[in-house]
Amino acid sequence: MSSNGGSELTERPPLKVDLDDGVAVITLDRPDQRNAFTGAMGIALGEAYRYCDAEDAVRAVVLTGTPPAFCAGADMSSGGDTFARREGMTFSASGVDPPAWKVRKPVLAAINGHAIGIGLTLALQCDLRVVAEDAKLGIVQVRRGVMPDAYSHWTLSRIAGLANAADLLLTGRTFGGAEAMRLGLASRCVPAEQVLPEVLEIARDIAANTAPVSVAVSKRLLWEAMEMDRETVGRLETELHQHLMGRSDAIEGVASFLDHRAPKWNLRVGEDYPRWPEDDR
């Protein structure tokens, strides 16, 4: 799959998508601009996410950037017009539609280099993040006369807590990979050249060894539980268990474990994803 995301970039698509062994790797691909974010890139990323969500051959998704950067933030080549006012419905601060948490497959960010501004706030929409030790990170928008975007006021406080979110969002300061891990923004911090291999190892493990529908419902509940009370989460866990128990993957998961062999999953997200219990209420 490839996408040029519209007319802003006609010679080189702003990203590329490669699928191998159940893992789709989405690579932000404007290396001469350190993968700076444009409207075309946002459109292309949304298209890539929709493809990954709908395609049952995709079991896990990796988001990364062509070295040496992950994403250097908004493309500021237009100078003072970078953040020119846009009227009506032509502008959204969300960055990409759908966000990564809406994709029914795990989305892992391989932050292999600098992630600044929207480069970092888009990574916060992912399920897991591995960051380079020498990466420069920051949600710097308040230092550019605008404000943080891509739902970061929602994601960051839930990932790192209100005090840490206030520190990063309101100062716009930059920090490194080790601090990102200390704050809980990343699950692992490794040398830059090891970031993508590390994330691919995690993604391939997910693709091979986890039941796709089980992961899909667990991911959605994980994100939505942040807005739910304890009783609602407990009820949904019960109802979703009832959708999965007794079906072929529940049988295969136990059988493959007892037989010491790789599982052969039968259920597919495209066909077997349940109607979400809350949608009926």
C-alpha cells in the first residue's frame, strides 16, 4: 500500500506502508525535512490507519520515521503563515483521523529520533512507545504561539499524570529518551539503531501469539476505561468475555499452550469483532 495523501506533495509520498508477517510498518518519509508534519501527511496517515484497521492480514502496526528523525514537528517552511488562521471546518487540531487508539490492532511507536510538537503528540496516541536514548522530545507548541494538539491534553495526563502533563505542556521544554521513560511516556529506551528492531520484535510477537479479536476488544476497553467507573469496566469485561468464551480461539489458545506449539487463530477482527456492549445503551 502507498499513499501520497493529496496534492501537497506530488513527487514523493509523505509516508510509506510495508506489510510483512502480519506487521504493517508506517514510515513517515520526508527525510530532507526530518519528516516534518504537513496536512498531506496527516491525510495519508489517516488512510494508512484505516487500511490497517480494516485489513485482517494486519495484526500489529508500527509507526516510525525515516532516519535520523521520527518527526520534527509541524513543517514551518511557510514561515509566519505556518499557523495561519483557518476558518470553518477546514481545520482540526486532532492531527489525524482516525487517531491511533481507534485502530483495532495495537499501534506501536518506534521513536527512532527527534519527536517534536505534533511528532510527539501523535506518538502519544499509540499504545506502546519505544524511544531512542539520544532523541530530543518536546511538546513545544506554547513556544510557537499556539497550543498542544492531537488530543495531548487528554492522552498525556492519563499516561504521565497531571503534574507531569502540566510540566511538559505548559513549559514546552525539551527532554531526552531517559526522561521519557522515567515519566512513563515510553516503555523502553534504547540506542537509536535498536529502536525499530526492538519494536518489530514486540509487534511480531503480538502478530504471532495473541488472538486478534481478543486484542482488539482489550485495546478498546483499555482506552475507554479511562472514562468509566469500576463497575462499568467490570460489567464490560464480563460481557466481552461472553463474546469470546467457547469460540474457536478460546479453544485454540489453551490447546496450543498445552501442546507447546504456535497458535493458529481462526477469528478475524473484520468478521468477528463484537457489537460494542455500550453502543446498545
